[in-house]
Amino acid sequence: MIQMIINPSDELPIYRQIMRQITEGIALGRLKSGEKLMSHRELSEQLVVAPLTIKKAYDELEALGFIETQRGRGTFVCERLPQLDRRDQLDRVRQAARQLLLQAHLAGLRFSEVVNLLKQAGRELTDSRAKEKEKV
Amino acid sequence: MIQMIINPSDELPIYRQIMRQITEGIALGRLKSGEKLMSHRELSEQLVVAPLTIKKAYDELEALGFIETQRGRGTFVCERLPQLDRRDQLDRVRQAARQLLLQAHLAGLRFSEVVNLLKQAGRELTDSRAKEKEKV
Amino acid sequence: MIQMIINPSDELPIYRQIMRQITEGIALGRLKSGEKLMSHRELSEQLVVAPLTIKKAYDELEALGFIETQRGRGTFVCERLPQLDRRDQLDRVRQAARQLLLQAHLAGLRFSEVVNLLKQAGRELTDSRAKEKEKV
Amino acid sequence: MIQMIINPSDELPIYRQIMRQITEGIALGRLKSGEKLMSHRELSEQLVVAPLTIKKAYDELEALGFIETQRGRGTFVCERLPQLDRRDQLDRVRQAARQLLLQAHLAGLRFSEVVNLLKQAGRELTDSRAKEKEKV
DNA sequence: GTGGTCTAGACCACC
DNA sequence: GTGGTCTAGACCACG
């Protein structure tokens, strides 16, 4: 199970923060298919939030097809993760690219600077994934 | 005045959608300093939105220093626009970069492909800005 | 808005009973696309259940694409209802047909009797739909 | 003894899935009166289910009068099977008929098509029952 | 122990 | 007024 943190003063609701961390954990391979998640009660104690709040995050993730629950046994990352449309996926990437350029433009950065920033972010990401692997 | 679109079923509140489109319009140069904005009533009719909602967007924008109202004359883009905190700006860029990489990772793209996509998005953006200028 | 009833001692959870009545209402044309539903608070008073229970039903229906909410305005039947796969739809029909035959077999009915029962059920259904239309 | 399948992520509890398959097996004649059932342990290994879960299913079936255990000998299908209330049986048939019509309506089928589907399902059912008999 | 459901309240943001 | 979120409890069924 991955380490999670929540920030109660973030404008993103708590249950969404949890959803985001879990989906990103899955996307980045930190949560394997079939892996068991903490029970919502246990996680609620660890993060000091109400159990229902965690449950809501789990419920939405289940509706989206990322995780699945088995009564009395627990909650697990799905073996077959939901596949977005290829077109959908690329749309999201393009949307994120546009967002990046907009923010960069607002900050007055040149294109080469944006690419550098992107490279750096890439390094940070692969580093943290490497760390994960070492642990294993 | 720029053309705006609102989506009532978007998660982002309507008044925020309006704020975003105006600030981005300013940042991208589609709204010039000193330019007059539509009145509450006019805009509320055009967008089919309650006038109070428009007013809230304008009020917040005025509090942030992007626009100013002159009694009896209307609402105008400020001559001296507020500068965001430099650190804040860069944080937003980094956040957007991370988001782009994550989406790209989900779509299974390699880094070089991401950069290509980014270049393409850049071209589209500058193209549409050029068109805007022609109109003027 | 359709009339709903809930039976607290039914083994089907309350929020599911509500979901079922709404989806059936949509399927049978008693709830039109775009129609506004009662607010979850109002409905919770009418049915004498906790507001969150109604909200849960609405939330699940929204995740399934049957209804959509607009903050501050209310909850509405979607204009474009979710289309199941054709194959999926027919599978459900076949499954229901098998279930009917099984129950009929347990009750010792002959095939012709089953068809008669089906015809009768069909009449009841169209009758109640006709009544709805008269109201309008 | 009939072949059973359980699906841990089905909404229906595992012990109920077992009960359903046994009662249907009896109703359809695949399990004869007096026939011996597998022991808890054997069945729990075959289905990869906790022995207590099987025991619960057997206990409930015994309470309902479908099966009986003879100490030291095993568990057997009762010679005199319980008869459901006649009204109850017919109610179930009507309920299944309504369900079939609803699903058919959603799939846009006409009544004659429903009857055809029903006939086909009937053929499949009798075919599979014939096969069962051949095996014996 | 696990998840599933439900209650009765609360506060907030939005329209 | 509306929906959105959260809490702190409770009881049940399941494995």
C-alpha cells in the first residue's frame, strides 16, 4: 500500500485527494493489479478522517472500475484496469499540453525553458519510481 | 470583448469559469488593458446565466486587480495588471508539467513524443493568436 | 416527478429501491429527458429517510449517466441517456427470459400459461402508461 | 452432485449463490430426492471458499427443508421437498414477467419478438435438461 | 476483521 | 433554495 497524505485545507475535497493519489499510484505502477488496499476504517484512522469519507473515495473508484471490493475480504486493485479510448487518452494529453503552455506563457517562459522544466519533472518522476523499486 | 462559453454541468462553478476566461483572455492579449467589458445584464443574457453570478465574477476580478468599474461608465480591464508571485507562477508551470507527464505516461507515450505534441500545441496556440490580431 | 414508495423492510437497500424506481420511470417514459427531480432534501422528507440516503441514490444514478446535477439548480434527467451495448441489452433480455422460465417451471406452469401471464403483464404496463398520458 | 460456480465479486453473498444453485438444481431435477451432497470440506476446496460459508448455506437449506444431514453419513436432498406457497410462486412468476417486459422495452423489442426469445430460451433449457439425463 | 447501509446532524459554496 | 462535503456514530451481513 502506498503512503498517502491529505491536506484538509486544499480546495480539492478530501475524498478526491484520496482518489487522485490512488489512481496516480496505479498509473505509475506503485499499486499493482490485484494488490489489496487498506480497509477504509484503517485508512481513516491513519489519515484522521471519517471512515465514510474514505469509503466514498473507494466507492467512486469502484464505479470507475479501478478497484473492486469483496465483502468480508477487502478492497483490491482491479486486474483488468479500465481502458480509456485511445482518442480520449490523447485528448487528455493534448489538453494537459495546452494547459502547460498557457501557464508557461503567463509566467513569461520561452519554449526551450518549458522543455527543460519538463525534462526536470521527468527526472523527478523516474527517480521516485526507482526508489519505489529499491524498496521492493 | 472576447467570446465566452459556459458549461453549467462543469464541476468548476460558473462564476469561476467566467473569471478564468477573462484572466486568460487578458494574459493571452485577447483583452487589452483599458478595454471595456460587457455589462452584467448584457453578459448574463448572452450566456444565459443569472446576473448575480456575473456580478460575483466581476467582483472577484476587481478584488484581484484585473478589472475596475467606473460608476456610470462600465467595467474596464485595468491599465496596470497585477503580477502574480513569481514563485507561484513557476509552481503552476511545474504542476502543469507533472500533469502532462502523468497523462502521457497513462497514454504510453515516450518523452520525445510528448515534446512533439507540445510543439504542435504551441503552433496551434500561436496560430490562433495570429488570427485574433488579424481580426483587429 | 413520479410517485415513489419505499419499503424499509425490503431486503433491497433503500437507496437501491430509489434507483430502481427512477431508472424504471425513465425507461417507461414516466420521467422525461430533461425533467427536474425533487431535491434530495425534499424527497427525503416525503419518503421519511435520511437525506444522505437519497443523495447516494442520486450520486450512483449520476455515475451511471441517467441523471445530472447542476449546482444550485437541481438534478435533472439526462438528455442523452446512456446507451447500453446492443449485445448487452439482448443479454439482459435473455437473462430475464431464462429467469421467467425458471420461475414458471418451479410453479409448474406450461409454456402457454407463461405467455398468457406475459400478455396480462403487458396489458397492465400499457394501461398504467396510458393513465400517465391522460394526466398530461 | 451438480457442478457449481461462485463469483466472489457478485453482489449476491457467496452462501446465497450456493443456496440458489442447489435449490434450482432440485427444482430442475438435476438434483434428485435422496441424492447425497458433497461434504463441507470437499465442496469448500472445490469452490475455494471458506468451509464456514458452505456450512451456512447448508444450514439455511436445512432450515428451509430442502436438505437434511444425517450424522456421520452426510447431507442429502430431502425426500419430501417443501412446497412454496402457491400465491408466492405465482407472484414470483409475475415479477419475472414484469422484469422481462421492462428489459425488452429498454431494448426496443416488440411483444412478438419477446415471445420468440422466450421460445428460444425454452428450447435451450429443455435441451440442457435432456443432456443431463443422457449423462445419467 | 471486512464491507454495506443508515442516521441526524453540520457547514460551505453556489445560484 | 440547491447541491457538496464531512462527521461521529450505529447496526447488520459476510467470511
